[in-house]
Amino acid sequence: YIGFKERDLDAHGLREALRGEPYIVLAGGHDHAGAEAAPLDEAALTAFLETHGSAVSGFAVASQFAVRNPAHEQRAAALVQQMTGRPVSSSHQLSAKLNGPKRAMTAVLNARLIGMIDRLIGRAEDTLRDIGIPAPLMVVRGDGALISSAQARVRPIETILSGPAASIVGARWLTGADDALVSDIGGTTTDVALLRNGRPAIDPLGARVGPYRTMVEAVAMRTSGLGGDSEVHFISEGLQGGVTLGPRRLLPVSLLAVEAPELVHETLDAQLRATVPSEHDGRFVRAVAGQSSEGLAPRDADLLERIG
């Protein structure tokens, strides 16, 4: 965070979004005309990277008035890549608008997505290559437009809400309707968006990620955590009882049984024979293959290894 004050982290929700992850506030930045306000403190950045570089999966860089002069963001990003080899999310590449703290928030959320999206796109491209499809892979952006897979790898934040955006474009193409409400029920959420004059309505305030506003242009929509893979909760306290759904997503037991049939069936049979049901019946836990473990505390890493 270059050229800003420490208190800005609290004033704009950045500290809450970081959730205890390492950060550094550096001297530097530019003024509204693009002139250097103070030299970039490269020594402090180098010391920070030597301490935290190996435990971080991705970095976000945001400098004051970087949209007027991105020199300090570019230099900081170059140092990060040179010393750590990790991906870097630079705020000036994500938005040309002013409001540094909001750009910084967008960069932090983008940095969280870079590793995951890179693996997803890489696997998709490998599969296309294996089955002999040489066509370039395109990715839907949050406003319904298409970008290349290379652009999506660098700016994955722009693919937020791309599912509902693609649904709106598809609904328009299938029905020919110019004005409609489109409901997209997926594995994780149910999203409702508006088609107006043949185009998806865009949220003028920027896409929202949880409680945080970003500077990403995306479709205006309402979403709820209810989908095909939503967690089922049984209300067992009190006299009423009942069932609620979501918002967390779980892997269906039937799908897990395809991968580990003996384990799943033996466990479920044993639970059926038990005289008293348990709240954990029908529940399994496993490590997700291919996920990076950088930043995990030692106890968390040990638990993940034991789960296997």
C-alpha cells in the first residue's frame, strides 16, 4: 500500500478484507498530476518480501494516484516477481478510476483469485489440447463481454458474476426477448438479473464481493446462496424441526461415492446401524487436490496432511 496512511486501512474496510494476512504501508506514491510525491521505499519492501514472500500465494499492489502515474506500482510489482516468483495484482491494471482505497480492495480480491483461476484455465486448456481442439479459449467477463484466457489469468476479478452474465446473453439469444428477468440456478447460488433493451443491466457502483464493493463492471443482479449443491441443515432443536438450505456449498455424497465407493458405503451402513443418529452422519471431509497451501498455520497444515 504505497503513499497512503495506515489509518486508511481501517477507514475503507481494507484491514477487515485482509483478515490478518501480511501487508506493508510504504512511502511513495504520486500526486493528482502524476508527479512523484515521495520516493518509493524499496528497502522496506525488500525486507517485507524476505520475511513473508515464501508464505504468500499472491500479492496486491496499490499506489496513490497510480491511474495518473503507475511507476511505483510497476516497480513494486517487478520487485515482488523478481524476489518471489508469485503472481502480482496491480490496481492500475484493474481500473482507471480514482479512489485509491477502492482500487486497493479490488486488487486484494483479484490477488486472492489469481492462483485458483490460473489452475482452472490451465486445466481447461490442457483438456482442449488433449482432445485436439486448437481454438483459443475465451472467458466471459462480468459484463457479458469476452476476454482471452491470458487476460482472465491476469485479471480474474473481471470474471466475477460471469455466470449470470453468460446466462443473460444466452437467454437473449434463445428467446429473442429484449426485456426480461433471467433466473440462473447453479450449483452454488441462484442469481436473478435484468435484460433491458436487449442488453444486461450493469451495476453502476461496481460488482460486490460479499460485503465489499469493487471497481469491476458487472451485471446488476440479486443473488442468494441457494443452488444444486447447497448444504442441507436439519433443525433438531426445539419442537418444530425442519430443513433449511445454504448458503455453503458441499460436494454431493453420491459424487464422492464414485471416487471412493467402499469407504462411503461402509461408513453409511455403519451409521444406519447406529441406535442414535449423529449430526455428522453422511458427512465426509477431504483435502481438495491441486490447491496451494501457502499461508496455512502449522496446525492447519498438519490437519490437512492427516485428512489426505
